Amino acid sequence: MQLSPNEHNNFSLTRFESMLKTNSVLFFDSEEFEQIIHYYLENGKISLAKKATKLGLEQHPTSTSLKLFQIEMFIFENELDVAETLLDELYVIEQSNEEVYIQKANIHSRRDEHKKAITLLENALDLTNDQTDVFSLIGMEYLFLEDFENAKYYFMRCLEADEGDFSALYNIIYCFEYLEQHEAAIDYLNEFLNNDPYCEVAWHQVGKQYAIMKNFKKALAAFDFAIISDDRFIGAYLEKGKVLEKLLKYEEAIESYTITLGLDDPTSFALLRIGKCYDKLGNKEMALQFYTKSVEEDSLLDKGWIAITDFYYKTKNYKKALYFIDKALSIDSENVSYWKRYAKINNKLNLLEEAEVGFRKTIELGNYELDTWLTRCDILIKLGEYEASVKNLFQAAEFYPECAEIEYRLAGVYYYLSEENKGEYHLKNGLNFEPEFTLILEELFPDVYELKAVKEIIEERENPSL
């Protein structure tokens, strides 16, 4: 039973909180404590739930339900050994209590021992009068094991017991999707719709499966049925808009996205997609307006900041693009997409030191694209940072071995550093990998390319008979 401060039966909760404020000690029966603890847990007030449990056990030290609440909180705080010890003690006297098995399974699950958890949950199934919750827990354990067939089976059992259990339905479809059984998912959903033809969630999922299969006509029909079933179902309008975009029907997509803005608070996703549609239609002013609205709605929406930055980048307004990517970085300085754009924009503005910082951060954050390494190298060379460029190239070579673009650059830098032997070694490597890429040397290191020794190596490779 869940208590609410606005209900007439919240007397126990009011008395308990009054007791905490006055430091007085009042008596509650064990059921009252259970209701109070449940209320606090449901509302995320863990410290108050712990206080209620402690006081409850002081007044009712033999209460199994209160002990189970205590164990649940130990598990929540990851104090698994303490929880396990208490459960073992409880098991001696409560071998027929399904909650004991469920909490034991919870501990094994936390330890990634999912098969042991499943065995315990199967024991709980034989003891419980409400198998639906246990089916769901077993399904989740199979999901952790990536055994999607068994997970799907148990979630189906949940849905058989309660057709309104949409979390089970979503999990079933997730399993179908992971197994790439999209037609089977549609068949299952159609069977479900035979019993509940106006279930907007099921129609929505049918549409998503058809969209994955690129059967956009049937996807649109399914989303329309979802909307007929519930004309305030935002998810259906959003998915319909996405499909219309794929069909290049941008005006209709805008219309579908716009409906969602009037149904609830505007979502940054819908605002962004409307902006993208206007962009595709060539209406730059409206595109920019909606891109701006998307980040005003959610400043953490990286796709919104990227859209604005790319908008200005494409129109070659690099200073504006830099202004917005700087704003984005001030909000999230660990976003690799932001740093990559920061680097490219500064490079366009010939702000080489800033560009180098951007590419370095991009690499540090895990972007190991060859172009990132090479562009950073070229900037370091322009800055005269030859040792740093060598280090950069050797790091790149770990990810791209036998890469001519790396080898020619290493050759050029080593010649600049007057380390002719190393330069010759990497030049020959480059010639072996891609002899026609000598253009790299000619463009980036024209002085090196004109060296007599370098010319001889290139000519010898081109004319081995000489």
C-alpha cells in the first residue's frame, strides 16, 4: 500500500515525521512501518527509509518484512556481503518465502552471476502467488546474459498475465529487434492487436518494425492507426515524421513534428527535426530559428549545437560557427564531436595553435580517424613542431600500419630534422606501399622533394633497371 500526503490514511506517515522532528519515540505496528518504508523508497527518500527500517526493527525485531526491507537497502548500497549474511540467517526460518529467493537472486545478479540468479528466481516461481513479477525478473536476467530467446519467452509470459504490461511488450520487441526477427515481431504484434485493436503502443511498435525494414508505406499506415487509437500519442507523430523525412516529404514531416509541440512541452528532438526539414527545403532562416530553439529547450542536446555550427560552417561563416562551438564546449568539454568541429573551424580561420589543440583533444577523447592524425601532423609541421609531429605520426601508425600517407610525412619530417637515414627508410616504405603518393612529399615538403638524394630514391623506384 502506497501512502500519499494528500490522502486521509497518511496518519502513520505524519506521526512518524513528527516523531523524527521532536526526537520522541512513538509506537507503530509492523504494517505501518512497512507502509512508511515503502512510501519513502517509492519516492527515492532512501535515508528516511533507512531510519524507518532501523526504528521498525527496534520495535519489531522478528518482522520478516522489515528485515527484507533492510536487506534490500543493503543491496541498493552495494553492501552485498552484509545483505547475504542477513539473508542466510533469514533463510533458516523462511525457506518458503519467495522474497528471500528474490533478494538472493538480486545479490547474484549484482555480482554478474546471472545463471545462479535465474535458478533462485525459478525457486521463487514455485512459491509465489504472483508469478508476473518473477517472470519479469527472470527475463531481465536472460537479457543480461544476452540470451534473447529465453528473455523473450519470459516477457511473453508477463504479457499473457497482464496485457497492459507495456514494459514487457517493449522488452519483447527489443528481443525481436536484437535477433533481427522483424517479421516475427510484426506477426506477434498483430496477434496482440487481434485482442486489443486500439492499442496505440502496439501499432507504434508495428510501425517501427516496418520502418526498420524500409517498408515506409506500411510504417506510415501503422503510425496513423496509433494516432487514431490515441490522437495525443507523441511517439507516433515523431516516428511518422522520421519516416516522412526518409520519403523526402519534408513539409508533411514538419506538420507531424509540429503537432507534438502543441500536445506537451516542446521536445528538443522535434524542434531539431523541424529545423532539419526546413534546411532540406532551403529555408535557411526557419532552419536556423528551429536549431536555436532546440538548444534553448535543451542545452545538452549536442545534435542541436552541431546543427547550428554546421549550418554556419557550410555557409563559410566560420567566425559564427566558432562562436557556437565555443558555447557548446563551455557546456560539455568532453564531447569529441564538438572538439573535431572546433579544430576544423580554427584550421579554416588559420588559427593553427587552436586547431592543433582541437585535433589533440579529439584524439585524446578517442577519435582515431586517419584524417584527424594527418591533419594534426600537417598543422604541427606548419608550426615547426617537428618532434611533436613525429610522435603524432608514430601514434597514428599503431592504428594504421603500412600507411603511405604516414610514411611520406615521416620521411619529410626526418629530412627536416637532418636525420637522413630515417628519412630514407620511411621514404622507401612509402614508395613500397603507394609509389604514386609522392605528391604528398612534393606538396608538404617541397624542399625535401627537390633534394638530389630524394630524387634518386624516387627515380630508382620508378625505374628499377637504371
